[in-house]
Amino acid sequence: MSKGFIPSHGGYESLLSYKKAKIVYDGTVCFCRRFLDKRDRTVDQMIQAARSGKQNIIEASQASGISKETEIKLVGVARASLEELLEDYRDFLRTAQHPLWDKNSEEALFVRRLGSKPDTTYETYRTYIETRPAPVVANILICLIHQANFLLDQQLRQLEDRFIKGGGLREGMTKARLRERERMKMPKTNPRKGNDEQGI
């Protein structure tokens, strides 16, 4: 553990929420390219919402060493962006009169099983996202967004708990100063005196 007051930070690549949000982003880019007119304003909005979900997880991870408040805020922004994207997909299905899969349907359970392993990537879903019709792909991405949101909700609860128990940067700075003061108060040993006593 570092003796300073800035804790270790970064490492977003290992976060399950980041891995899932990255899949959602790649899938959304593909969905918009395949099924939406590039002149449609919805395309840019959906891609930006997907990107915000991913990028804010990265920024939160990097900011965590300096500001727990900023980390929590950015994870919350990521969560909100994915919720916005979720509604875009629901709108697509509703306005085109396509069915929304029930969370316990056979199709939704299949997608859930695909994403149950921690090493899941976009490649796991590529065949389905790049070959299935629009209603199926939209439902797949809805399932993936739900998974990402679940992970972000867990992450927010963990961050809240850690902040309550350990505080933020100010508390870390105070503890570091106190440790340094205690260290300075400790008597310094004289190496020459120690050697003389041992007859060296």
C-alpha cells in the first residue's frame, strides 16, 4: 500500500462495467450503420450516448485517485447515458410496432447466458448483431444495456460504501500528514554508537 495520500487508480480495462459498456458501444455503432439513415439525428444521439457510457467509466477510473466525488459523479453520468440509450432502443421497437422481449423470455435468457463469462467481448455477439434483423438486434442490445446498468448500479453502491468507510482525498491527506509527524518524532539511532557497543 502506498504511504502517500493518492490511492492507486486506473485499471478500468478490468472493470466488468467497462467491458459491457464497450460491447454496447460497438453494437450501437453497428446497429446505426445497418438500420438507420445516417442523416437521422437519432444516429448521432445514440452513438454519443453509447460513447458517453463507455468514456465516463474510463474518466471515473482515472479520477478516482484524486476525487471520490468526481468518480461517483462520472459513474452516475455513465449510468444515465446508458439509460438514455436504452430508451432509444425501446422507442425504435415501439414506433415500429416490434415486440420487446420479456426479461425471462427464451431469447433474453440466451443473451444473458452469452454474457455470463467475465471475458465476454463484442466478438461473442458479432454474428448476431451483424446478421440478425433490426428488431432482434435492438432487443439484444437492450439486454446488454440492462447488464451494463446492473453492473454500474453495483459499482455505485460499492463506491458509496467505500467513501463512507474510508473517506476521500482530504481524509487521506490528513492521515498521511499524521503518519509523517509521527515518523519525525521517532528517535533516530546512531549507527556509530551501535557499532562501538558491538566492538566493531
